[in-house]
Amino acid sequence: MNHINWMEEVLKRKEDFIKDLQGLLRIKSVLNENDKNPEAPLGQGIKDALEYMLNMGNKDGFITKNVGNLAGHLEMGQGDKLIGILGHVDVVPEGDGWSVDPYGAVIKDGKIYARGSSDDKGPTIAAYYGMKIVKELGLPLDKRVRLIVGTDEESDWRCVEHYFAEEEMPDMGFVPDADFPIIFAEKGISDYDIVQDIGTSTPNADFKLLSFQSGRRYNMVPDFAEVHVQMNSDLGKIDQEYRNYLREWELEGDVSANGNELTLTLVGKSAHGAEPRNGKNAGIFLAKFLRSLGLDAQGKKFVETISSFFNQSRGEVFGISYQDEESGELTINVGIMNYTKEKGGHIGLNMRYPVTFDIEKGKAKIEETLKKNELKMENFTDSKPTYVKKDDPLIQTLQRVYEEQTGEKAELLAIGGGTYSRALDHGVAFGALFPGREDVMHQKDEYAIVDDLLKATAIYAQAIYELAKV
Ligand SMILES: [Zn+2]
């Protein structure tokens, strides 16, 4: 059975593929907590999208199951072993600035435009058609294959949490919700806060830190920071010193004074928290400047804690620098910085650690360092890394299929995380964005290139067959 022309099988079904995809894209499946009921716990739009998939599966002869209206599956094949394919049909809100209807699914110049076309309805339908082709060709399988449809990927993953509490975990699988070729390693992701309680006051300090604010999300490098300082001396040379500082580091910002209250703002450069070096952290730059001011003891400690992270995004601050061959370096992003003189300081960190890093030991080391500095850790969360060995049969099969279908080498990618594949015990992210293509997920005028989706469908069809065949 090695002579199946998978692309030809896809092209025979092109019209139906587009029709089925358009139907799904026209459902506004955005999380809506104001429109929920026991039958539609994440809102009616999301429920409609889930039912759309299950109805399509029923019509095409798959065994389907709705799991708590949060997820569902469509199954074919037979045997004890289970291959899982995990996609999602919820989408992020469309936002502003579209040049077409975000739920119109119009096709222009070979691109289908809609929220969800590339994340993740297009790839999910591609995987579905991959299964459908294998099924319609009547190929013998000795494993079951299940398309698992999640509905809360863009928010809290309540879908997979509920689904895997009730349903079996696949023996292996893949997730069409990221990039081709294959993402085989994703770092662990841990968020936590450094907390500074209020200390003794320093009434005679020249400057007193009143408040400091920068950043709102753990996983972003903040591009804006603002501080309010009370001056017990006059403005003096600060104005000039601050402007020199901004010029030196090629930053924007402002100084203003109102009575004896000084306000400084700083504009840095935002970036994804997975690589802090790609941004200019506004909060860290501002804290670094404030160190020179002669602040009150409590304020001084806060800005010194933050500025210790200046150019130190690899865990140096806690003595936990680490890297491995599989997934690279440990990184720490300082995403949120808040201080008021009444409440003290909160610093929110986003740490991405390599797949072979011992997180329990790392956490203990961080806590020890903080304790020495009379600081503490709060709100620790941890999403474990995911990693499949390069010589694993899953990887080998997907590599071979990808190379056969595309003629390109199937490089294995390691990323800072985190894709939906970490919901599987033994799975990788596999498509559907091809190398070199523009990533328009979550953006206005999101689109998918129709020919790319069809190519992805051929890859998925062959992959499903190769993984499940007798
Ligand atoms: Zn997605």
C-alpha cells in the first residue's frame, strides 16, 4: 500500500474540505462567560463549534462523543492502542482593524480569511480530512485514531483538563496547532512572584519611592514603566541626568515634577517573555536609573532587586543557570513590577526551563536566595516541559512522512513553549504553519493559505495511516 497518492486523494475532496472549513469558521466561537449555561459552559458559540465537529463526524461514520460540553472526540479504527490528534475550535476575539468580515471565511488570492483559519480551525479540519481519507480508502488499521477537539485552548485549558480526567490518554499523538516540521521539545514554564514586605521607614532619605508600576503579563517584556518619587530636596540635576541616561541607552521617557512629587516614565521595547533579550525591559531600565538617587531603604531594596536582573536573564540572579542540548537555556523574564509604599513590592517572573532541568531543586535554590535577601516567593505555578526523544518511533514516522510529502528536511525544533501538545503524555506539535510562512495567528486579517492546508491534509493523512497501520 505504498503507492497511495495522498495529495491526489486530498484534491478529490477539495470542494468539501473548503465547505466544511467555511462552516466552522463562520461560527463565532469566542469564550463568553456571560453567555454560559450548563449545556454550554464556555458560551453558545463554543458549544456550536464543538457540535459542528461532532455532527460532521457522525455524518461521516466516526464514533463521536461529547465530553462535558468542554471537549469531544471522533474515533475510527480498532485495537487497544490509541493515536490521539489534538486540535481546538475556540478562537481569540477578532479585535479591530479587519479589512474583511472576521467570520466571513472569504477566499481571496488563494487565502481563506477568518479568525481561526490558521489557529486552529484550519489545521483541525486538515487533520479531520486526514482521518477521513484513511477511513474512506478502507485501509486496515490495528490502532484506534481519535481526533480530540478542545474548546478552551486560548484561555484556561479547562477542555483538556476535563477531557483527560474522563477519557483515556492516547499512547502517542500529535497536535496540529503550531509549526511544521516537528516541535519535539518545549521548555517547562513557571511563573512566580517575588514579594517584598514593607520594612522600616527612612524618614530622612532625599528621595522616597511612592509607587512603581511596569508590565501586566508574566510572559511579556514590559515596554512601559512609571514611577512616583517624593523629593525632600529640589529637582537639582535629576532632569538632565535622566535625559542623559535615556540617550545613552537609546530609550524614550519623560520627567515631570508637581510640587515635591517627581514622576519619571520610560518606554522600552516589548517582546515575548520566552526571549527577554529581544526586548528592552522598561521596568528594569527605570529601576537601574533609580538606584543612583539615594532612595529610602525600602524603595532602594525594591529597585535593587529589579535591577539585579539587568542583562541577567539566564537565572544568574538565583544561581540556577542551566542549559541542555535538547532545548537550550533557562530564561527568566521580569514581566510585572509593582510597588507602593504602603504595600511593598511584587515582582512577577516568567521562567522557562530546559527539559532536563530539575525544577524542584531549582525552586528550592530560588527560595533560598530570596530568603537570604529577606524576600519571599508566592504564587508559584509550573507547567512541565514536554519532550520526545529524537529516535522515538513517533518522531521517526512523522519525519519520514513530512520529508516524503514536502521534499524538505524535517528539522526538529525546540521552543520556549508552550503548545497544546503538553496536554499529551507522549506527543509533539506537528504543523500546520510551514517554515517561512507569515504567522498571523491572533492578528487582524488572520488567514490560511488554502494550498498549505491541503498539503497539511496530505501529510496528516499519511501520518495517521503510518502510525495506525497493521
Ligand atoms: Zn491554537
